[in-house]
Amino acid sequence: MSRIIALIDMDCFYAQVEQRIRPELWGKPMAVSQISAGGSASIMLAITYEARAFGVKRGMSVKEAKKVCPSLEICMVPNLPTMNKADLSRYKSASDEVFDILTKQESIILEKASVDEAYLDITEAVEIACNAESSEQIIERFMTHAAEFFPSTFIADGEDEKLESDQRLARIIKWLDEDCRMDSLQLNLAIGAYLIEKIRKEIFTKTQFRCSAGIGINKIIAKLVCARHKPNQQTIIPPQFVAKVYETTPINSVRNLGGKLGKALTDTFGIKTMADLQMVPKEQILHEFPEQSIWLFKIMQGNDDEPIRPRLQQKSLAISKNFPGVYKLRSVAGVEKWVTNLSAEFSKRLYEDQVVNQRTALNLTISFRNDEGFYNKTVPLNSYVNIGIINNLLSFMRSYNKAGDKEAWHPPIKNISMSASRFREGVDSQTKQITLWAEKAIQRSLTPNENETKPRELNEPVTSKCVTSTETKKKRSDSFKTVDHIPQPSTSKQSEQPELIQLDSDDEIGYEIVSSKNENDLKMERRPFYYRDVVNDEFNENYNEIQTSVNESSMHSEQNPREKDIPLTERSAIMSRYMPKNLDDLKNGEIKDMIEQLPEDIKQEVMHYCTVQDAREMKAKRTQKHETLKRSKRKSSDTAAGPEKKISDFFKTKSSKIG
């Protein structure tokens, strides 16, 4: 049977997350904005439909938005505590809730496209439902209870955007009676639409988040119609109506044609819509775009062979910070400050990813942009310890500093970024054992404050309808189970649903889900992170969305109930105080006892590491009698870089017992 593919897209996701935190904002004009590098409000990132009705548009400043909509409520994206950089953790946590629900669906293949988008291959689930009953039984039930089974479904036939509610329902019933009886593919699409209605309802019931969906026979078609009836609606596109829909479909709105390739097509042939592209002779397309011609011929007919790839993990992790205009970094102190802050945050994310996904990155790509150009370099990632990342990045950047003044930096820095890639499965066994042991030791060294007030988003849900999932994500291999046949409609009166809230359309979401767009350049290759134009923080944050929540009870059963509430940065600060700096530190009785517990190979690495540090310290004393060399500015030697992770993991964690 033909594939049945769906795209689920959360409606104005950032705005909904803020509305759930502040329920009084439901149904009101509101927008989400971010603090700029200078500390003032930046452009609008997410806008509800109530605000859009007043003329508020994405990209406006707060001042401009307030001018057209005085009653506009503004929610600011929080910043990380140690630096003026967006903290997207609340949105990623909310995304985890949605994907917890999606991963539990039976007999589907799930591909995470972004923080708020997911492709679902529901072919197997549809096939199981088809085999449970006869086609006639399914069609009769769907027609009789269409209002209940398809409360928000449209059929994209070129005329659907003009239909009122009663006309929409009549159109569905007619399609079921005529097309679905004659064509099994049409019936499969109807069953798929019913299943997606159920999934969307479950997402809303458990999270309060509304979403839209597109259902078709491939990714491109599902993506195309997903935004057709936003918000909180879904659209089916039967194959026979693709040509009709293409008549009004701009070329740049089709998946993979929103970038350079789409622009090249419109400029080369002087066309605007997909219907125009269908009229271009194939010989001309083959001549102008030989490498992309076969793929273009397919999508011109509404065909797409790209499979749904089971994926919940990102292929790379990255962090980036822009310094626009007057905020460019023009001093060595400023560059070192931001390199240190970004490296600390990046190191934390790497460790979190290692715990959550049980994998280890092998490559580190460091890059920056100044007034003269963009520069990048890829090096082995021998350690997640932030001092190694700092040294790599500063060493690379210093070679491009042309300032005559030793305290100045020229050309000024406009962007700093780093990314980790080439992940291998698993974590070093010795590192894992030491880390798990140390986590418990840290808890014993901290005296919990029982009167401490948790942040609002960590408290119980703000309304009774808000349920946060804390269950561990299921493996995809466990989710392929038999689904029940299509149920009979409930005979009891359905509980009233809350009034539908008009939310923003994310079909042009630029800032929120840029990482999912997978724009093709003229060579049809997905550009790696370090070749992408750095537009804003949201682009780079969302390019490397990572899972930052983890059910640590699955790692060790004797977990302190408060352990998950202690920030990783706080634990790292406590552990760092006990990292040995030289050979003298090893003479301490308690540290000496701990060294004796180490395996012989690590013990030798510890001694070598501290010998190197001791030599550096003596050299510093000879050259700088009145100044203590700060350890954060020391350069790690090549010989010490390899064991640095094992050593630091042990001493940063084990010695928390001393504290």
C-alpha cells in the first residue's frame, strides 16, 4: 500500500509555552520577544493570532508592535544566569512533553524535525486498522459520526479555503461516500486523518498545546498542506487534487525550495507558482538544473521518495552568540569573557547529552566571524572539560587578532560559535562509573534547603489540565504493537472542550524552527552548521536542539529525591574547588588516599598531568613574581589533553566527599 505520512506542527509554540505559564494570557494578543545583546528588547519571535489581527508582524521591535497593538502582552525569552544569552530550556522541556506522547503511539515511525515539528509514518497503523474491519464498515461509521471523528479536518481540493464549517463537514461526507468507496488509497488517507485527530487531541489534553497537521502520501505534500488551515486544524490532500493546489502554491513555500534553489528557479524561468513550474519544458529544467532535475520532476507531480527516518537525537550540538553593531567585541577581555561563558554552557550541554543519549562527540568545530570574514576549524574533542574548549577556541582566534594594543581586538568579533559532531555510541566505562559515584557524593555534600521555592515552571501545573510527562522515552523498537480497530463513538455526552484559542501560524516560522527547514542549495546538499549564515541566536539555539531533561532514576536507584533539582553548574562549581593543581596538592592525606583507589593507568596519567601543571607553575613564578597565574588561562599541553577528561571527572566529583 502507498505510504501515509503526516506532519504535526505545534501552533506558535513559544507563545503557547508562555501562555501555559501565565494562563491569563490565553485568548489575548501576545508575543514572545528576546533580549538583544545590549539588554534591550529585540524583535518579535512568536505572535498569536489575536495580535496578528491588529497588524503585529514577526520581525517588529517591541516599540513598533506596541504602536499597532497597545494592548499587546510581551513575554521575554529568559536569559542564562551567567551571560546575556537566550535560555530556551523551558521551550525544549515543553517539546519533550509533546515528543513523550508521540513516542508512545503504536505502530508509527517518528522523525523529529525540530523542537515543534514531527513527521509520522502511520502506514502500518492504518494497515492494521484496515484489516480489523471491512472497508464498508469503516466508511459507514465515518460517515455517520463524521462530526465526532473529523472535528477539524479539511480536504485540500482547491476550494477548501472558502468553505464554512457546515460545508466542510458536508465535503468530508461526500468524499467518504464517493472517493473512499472506489479507491483504497483515499480510505487510507481518511483512516490516517482519524488517527491524527486522536493524537492531536491527546497532545492537547495532556499538555494544553494545540497543533496543526497535514496528511498525504509523502513528506512534501504533508508539509505543504499542514499550514493550510492553521491554527488547530488538519488537512488531507488526496493525490488527484495536488495539481489544483499547486495553482496557488508559491514555489518558495514547498519543502526544500525555500532557499537558493527555489530562488534560482523563479529567477531563471520568471515563474511564481508550482503550476508555473509544471509548464516549464523538461528540457529547459534539465539544461539549467542538471543535478536537481530528477528530483524536481518528481515534486512537480507531487511525488517524493524521502523516507521517514526514526530520529529523536540531533546529529550535532552547537552554541552561538551574535554581537551586532555597537556590541561587537573589541577587547581581549571581552573576547575571553564570552569564550569562557559560552564554553562553560557548551560543556554543560555536552555532559547532559552524554547522560541522556549515552553517546560521546568526537569532533569540535570552533568558528567566529569578524568584519573581514568567517573562520572555522575542526579539531578532535578529547575532553568535555570546558578549559580544553576554551584553550582551543582562544588559540585559534588569537592568530587573527591584528590589534597593536595587547588589550584590544581587531577586527572586532561579530559572532562566536562552536559545535560538536561525529557521535559514537556509549560512554567510557571508567568515566561513567566515576561520574555516577560522584553524583551521589555531591548530594551528600550539599545540605538541602527544604524551604527553597522552586521556579514557577517546576511547580505543579498552573491548571488542572496541564500534565507534564516525566516518563522515560520509549525505544522505537518497542512501539510497533497492534492497534485496536477503529472504536465506536462514545454514547455518553462528551465533556465540553475549552473554547478554541486562535494562535499564531508557524508556517513561516523563521526564528523558531529554522533548523528543520533543511534548505537545499544549488547542489542539493544540506550545509553543515559552520557554513550557515548566522542570523540570530534563535537560529543557532534551535539548530542544535538537545534533550536536556533525563529521568535519572533509570541510571541509579538510590537517587536523592532532590538530586534532579540541583543545577549542573552548581555541582560543577562545588567540584572544581578540589581539582589538583600540582604535585603538592597530591600530598594531601585525603586526596592521596583517593589516588590509591585509582586504576594504575589513570594513576599514571594523574601524576603526569600534575607534573605538567607543576612545571608551568614554577615557570610562571620565575617570570611573574608579583602575579599569580590564573589557572583558567593556562594552556593544556597535547600530552595532557588526552587524560584530562578522566582526571577531571575523577577529581571534580570524587573530592566532593571532602567538602
